[in-house]
Amino acid sequence: MTTRAAEWGKMWFRFRQSTLSVLGLAIVVVIVGAALLAPYIAPHPRHAGSFVNFEASLKPPSRTYVMGTDDAGRDVLSGHASRSRWAPRSLSCRWSSAFRSASWPATGAVG
């Protein structure tokens, strides 16, 4: 093995030993994967644009709207998924806030 390959091997070994590093890598892979698969993940792809449905505005999470709807009646999950494709710099902020808001009832019940 060359010296450079040996260094990469050592680095990868040390990286794998840290649980937080592997967890961080997994989160990044999930976020980037969600952005790349956004057209297939979004349950209501037409809600990503200028779609307005005031009858469904501010609905709580349900089977139809997994993360609820916004004030214009658009599906929040579809909006996050489609916008993450167009704004790669805000990927981590957008999805981390989405995951935090989705997990709030579970963490509130535990705490």
C-alpha cells in the first residue's frame, strides 16, 4: 500500500471509531439523499409552487399531510422537499428544523 493510501486507511479507521462522526455522516447522507429524491418523496408535488388551498390552511399533521400545512394550505413536507433541491446551502437548516418540529411531540412527552 502506498503512503497516501495508508494515511486514508488510518483516517477512515479513526473516523469509524467515533460514534458521533458516523452519526453525523449518516445525517448528511440522509439530508442529501432527501434532496436528490425530493420529486419522489414529496406526497403532493404540486403544492411546492404557487398552489393555494385556503380550506386546508394550517392543518395539523395527519395521514394526508405528514407535517401539516402552511397558511396557504400547501403541504409542508412537499415544500421542504422541493425547496431543498433549489437551495442547497440551506439544506441542513431546512431539514433539521423540519425534523425538530416533527419530533417535538415525542421529545415533549419524554422530557
